Amino acid sequence: MLIADDFGLGRGHDKVILDLLENRRIDGTSVMIDGDIDPQDMQRLRRVREQGAAVGLHLNLTHGFSGRNFHRPLGELLGLCLTGRLPQQAKSEFHRQAEAFRTAFGFLPDYYDGHQHCHCFPGLSRLAATLPRENGTWMRVPLPRTLGGLWLNLRSGGPKVTLIMTLTLFAGRTFRKAGWATNKDFSGFLPLDRPEAVARWLPRLLRARADDTLVMVHPGRADDRSQCPGHSPQSRAAEAEILYHQT
């Protein structure tokens, strides 16, 4: 299963994801609901969901779309979570975004995940576990199942992956204890600031995946400057090119 993150991050980015969905190159996408989404693109997303694509909510506390809603830089947010100092304002954000998603689309997310995996941070995983759901709604856990998958993703994603996987080990237990279904396997850690590394490692991750592996991808356009600071648009364009031509 190939899932594209960050729908809503940029209109050029969104159109690449929609093209991939409509051509059945990817299986779903998660939406940053506070983004400036073209109403026509939202309609296209509803149509591909009717055809079987998964549409999830990309929970976000680190990318600031406006000054109205809580967000913090990744390092600061993680520090607040690790020290138990998460502001009260942040504690309602996940539920606000879930309700905004339901209002915009008319249905609850098919699944939840987190921008920069924030839904797996200490304290935030417990909040994510209380989100509204229906039968079949699941939660993404970014943790490979096998030692081979762990090693490959550590090599492709770099040292930060060790921390993410450690946090996810505990978050996954929280989700399952609360009765959530989760993916059984995961892959897709990549250095999005390095296009050449994406071009090198993404094909290897795709070739190594098992039938039930959830692979996280970040397709986009190199000329869409609204994408994440620190994440190379060229890397996202490289991902899109690989996905368009995968066999």
C-alpha cells in the first residue's frame, strides 16, 4: 500500500498526488486539513475515494498554515512532549482537525497519521487514541516489522529514524490498547532534503516491500514553493517521477 503524505501543503503538490491516485499509482493520501485546498481538488479527492482510495487525516502540530492554530517547530514540540509541558491549547488540536476534516468532506478519515510523526510523540499518542473513528478506521505506526526492514529504513532515513522508531514502539502499544487497528509493516523513511538520496533509496524501499507493507511517500512538484521548509521540492519531484514510472 502506497500512501502519500501532505495533501493540502501546496496546490501543485496536491495535483501531483491526485494524478497519481487517478492513475492508480498510489493507494491513498492523508490531508493537512488547514491547508489552502482547491475546492475542485477536494472534489477529485472525494471521487477517488469512491473508487477505493484511502483518504486520511494528516495530524499537524508543526507546520503553521495560519497564526490562529497551535503549532511549534519540531524540536520544540518534541521537547514539550518529552518534559510533559504540552500547552492546553495543543491538547484540543487533534480533535479540532478531525472535526474540520468531517465538516469539509462529510465523512471521518479512513485513517490517521501525523506530520513528522507527531501523533507518536509522548502524550500526543494518548490524545490521538481518543480521536473519532468508524469501523475500519486505522492508525499509522511508522515501524518496520522485520530486522531487514528496520536496517534498510535506518540506512535510507538516517539517524533520526532511530528516535522515531523508539517513540513509535510505545505509541503503537497505546493505539492497540485503545482498540485501534494499525498497519502491520511500514517503510518510507527518506532524507527529503537530498534529492539524490531519494532517487537512490526509494526504488530500493519499493522493491523490498512485502504485500502488506505500508509505504509512506511524498510526491510533489519542484516548482511548488509552499512545501515544507527544509524539505527539498526536488526530492518530492524525484519521488513523483519514480512513482509515475514504477512497475
